[in-house]
Amino acid sequence: MTADRRIHYFDDSAAFARALSRAAGLGAARVGVHRFPDGESLVRIRRPPGRHAWLVRSLHDPNGKILEVLMAADALRRAGARRVTLVAPYLPYMRQDAVFRPGEAVSQQVVCGMLADAFDGLRTLEPHLHRVSDLGGYFPGRSSISSVPLLAACVSGGRGRTLVVGPDEESEPWVRAVGRRARCPWVVGNKKRMGDRSVEVRLPDLPGCDRALIVDDIASSGVTIAQTARALARAGVRRVEAAVVHAIFAPHALAEIRRAGVRRIRSSDTIPHPTNAMRSAPLFARSLGVRR
Ligand code: R5P
């Protein structure tokens, strides 16, 4: 391990950062944050960065965190880093990638634009990319890491034939890839969203199966997974499980999903949560391309 090749991390991503540091063979140093009485933050780099510095923070509950990572990028450069890469296990604001109703902002462009001004590179797991299919317009090279190996691993271990189910057409790319990798059938439903906590999910005719694994990139209010589980139950599927990449889980989301009959729910560790069961640090470590 080279002394000054290190990742710099915020306290709220400490567990992920330590796992990444071990997997990539990089040192790790905490970024200090002082909160003033008026709510402003002072960000301080505690250890000198190498020429290339990696800044780690998962950006769920994003508004304050984004400002602080921008400041940390500035601090790293002032302290001597020539290249700064943001490692954001969860990248927020990707779903608002268009104006859906007149008067709205395109949050994806605003947030990616700010981050691209401050960072030379980005690594993130399964950002919600739909109408915009990659982040190459903002960050050179490949910045998004596929969650398919993690999700496909959730298929194995169950008894009998598993059906992989995506709630909507937006989930189709990774549902198809998970089905292929795990060699099992897959379907995607049709979702209509009426409000933040109100969706309708319709499923096509289902092939016979012993259990269904709902896969999705994000569980926020939980209603998408809950309504998909209810549709599966109506279609006669007896055991339903779920695997999500990013465990946002707003208050009551997990209870809502369990009430809908989901027997087991697993998530990756991009957002700390009791359902975390998939370790993403090894995938991130490989993507950094650091030679030991
Ligand atoms: C949207 O297309 C995403 O892939 C998820 O399905 C959605 O964000 C889940 O949100 P919620 O848990 O609030 O239904």
C-alpha cells in the first residue's frame, strides 16, 4: 500500500469506505466536518492526499451531502491532489432525467453538472439511467458499475424454479441480465404511478415457478415492490422475495413491503440498512483500476 494513495471518506460512509480500502489496498482517512450554529459546514481534509485522491460518500438524503462533497473536492485540490474521483455508492437525483410536467427542473442535469465541475471521475453502482443511458456526457470513461452480479447471486440458494420479476419497463435491462446470468425466466410488469406512495402494477401471464424474486434498483416508499408482490400473489405465486440495489426505505416502507407478503428482502450496502446482504466494495475496488 503506498502511503499517500488513499480514499478520503465522510463518517456516514465509514463502513463502506473501510471495506473499499481493504478491497482496493488503499489507505483511508476521515474527512472532518464542523457544523456551525447557523447550519453551515466547514470541511477539512485530515491527511495529505496523493496525486490521485478518491472521495467516498453515499449520497442518499442528498441535499446537504452534495454541498459538502463539492467542498471536499476543493479541499483535496488545495491540499495537492491533481485528480479527484468521487466514489458515490448511491447517486441521487437520477430519476428526474426529463421535464415530466411543465415548470419542473431536470435535476439529473443540475446534479451531474455540479459534480462534473468538481470531480475528474465518478464511480457509482447502478445509477437510475433510463432516458439518458450513460453518464459519459459528464464523466469520461465508465462511471457506472453494474449490480447484475450482486442481484443474480440472490437467485441462487432458493429451492425450485425462480422467476425474476421487474416492476416496470425501466427495470428491464437489469432484470433481463439477471435472468440470463442466473439462467432463469424473467418478466417485467407495467407500472403506473399516481403519486409518491401510490402505484399500480400489472404483470403479464407468468410462467410456472416456485418462487418469485422481485428486483429493482431503488426501494424508496416501498410501494412499487409491495404492489408487485400483491400482483404476484394474485397470480398464484406462493413465495415472493425481493432484492434491491439501493435501500432508501422511507419510514414505513419495509413494513409496507412485509404486509404485502414479501418473505425475504435483501439490499446492497450502498446505503446502510438492516436489509444489507450484498457487499458492493469488491465491485468498486475492481472499477478503480488501482495496481497494488
Ligand atoms: C423507478 O422507476 C425506480 O426504478 C423504482 O421502481 C422506484 O424508485 C421505487 O420507488 P418506490 O419504492 O417509492 O415505489
